[in-house]
Amino acid sequence: MSRIFCIANQKGGVGKTTTTVNLAAGLARLGRRVLVVDLDPQGNATMGSGIDKRTLDPSIYDVLLESATIDEAKRPSPKGGYDVVGANRELAGAEVELVGLERRDRRLRSALAAVEGAYDFVLIDCPPSLSLLTLNGLACAHGVVVPMQCEYFALEGLSDLVNTIKQVHANINPQLEVIGILRVMFDARITLQAQVSEQLKAHFGDRVFDTVIPRNVRLAEAPSYGMPGLVFDPASKGAVAFLDFAREMAARADARSVPA
């Protein structure tokens, strides 16, 4: 079976998409079969994987409305080594269209069931809000990876997300839990970031990943070239850290009870 993980945080600008595409590329480099599902109408994970969101037909929008399958909508990332079900602005309209439909929060779960076993990992890039799109991701996931900056306001956002996950766990998806918190855009020279990092480890213990992703210009440049930073500049500090994270994530997933 595929392991399905949401990359989620209700706060924007925390590196969810960067985490998604680089984790996908890292897992692919380790020989894992990976599918990225872009659930954000901005389509950044799509573009960052080297796929033009303007040419998508079909897209995740069609999958959620059940007019296309995952197999029909997926495309290979030209240099990432993984497949992508892409998104574009059409997806914003799905929010309104899904409201009146049956199983509106379980559409993605049904679609992914059709490719069960075709991938080792399915990574879902969620929008920075608790919407029907995010709910579709959480409803089918085995766990949530939370990328966050070590800043004061990020702690508040994390608290909100943990409460949301508890509600989804109780009412929709009993498998759902926080798999781990990933510290991103980290600069050890900033005292506050070091302090928040220690607070995270004290409160969440081993749910905080050992790997820390440093603030890195090459990671920021990579999307404009249509590829993950891990592919764009494999020797950069950010790329090396994401490959370490892929190893840690794979080991953590392998150790869990979710069937392979």
C-alpha cells in the first residue's frame, strides 16, 4: 500500500511547497515511487516540478469532480523523478462546486484508491487554509508533515493545525496524526529561532524531525527553473539537508504500522 502524507500548515509562506517537491525528489533518488498531488490553486508544486500549469488537461480539479482519474491526470516531473497530479486556478472553483456534492470531503480518497500500490509515497501539497481542499487531503492521509519556521507566531499556527488534525482524526480519518514537524528556513545565528527550536523539541519530543533545513538561496532559486532544489543544485546546503530529510522520512514511514 501507498503511504499518504499531507504537507500542511495553516500559516502561509512556511515552505510547504518547497518541502513537498524536494522531499519527493529525495525519495525518488532513494528509489521510492512517488506521486505528488498539488491541492493548492496557486499550482506552485506543479510549476516547481517542471510542469506548466496552464497546459493541464485534466488536472486535480477534474479528479475531484470525478471527470478524470489519477492515471489520466498524472504527469511525470521532467527532472524530479516522480509523478505529479497538477493544479491551476481552476481548482479554486472546485471549492464552490464541491459544497453541494456527496462525499465532498472524500473525493481524493476515492481517487487515490484506484492507484493503491502503484506508489510507495503520495505527498499532498495543501493550501494554507482549512478548506474543503485541505480536508480532502487530510481525509485520505496516514499522517501530516508540518514544515514550520522557528518563530513565535508559527507556534500559534501550529497549535491551530494540531487542533484541526485532532478533529479530523475524531470525525473523518482515525489514521490521521502528526508524523513530524520539520524546521525549515532555519538560521542558528538568530537567538529566537534557536529558542523556539528548543521549545518545539521540549513539547513535541521525537515528533520533531532531527533534520533541519537551513535558509538557502539555491532552494529559493530552483522553482524559477522548474525543478526541485535537490535537482537544481545537489551540492547546496539546502539540497543536502532535504536528501537527509528524505532518508529520515523513509525510515520513519518504514517503522510505522502503515503497510508498505
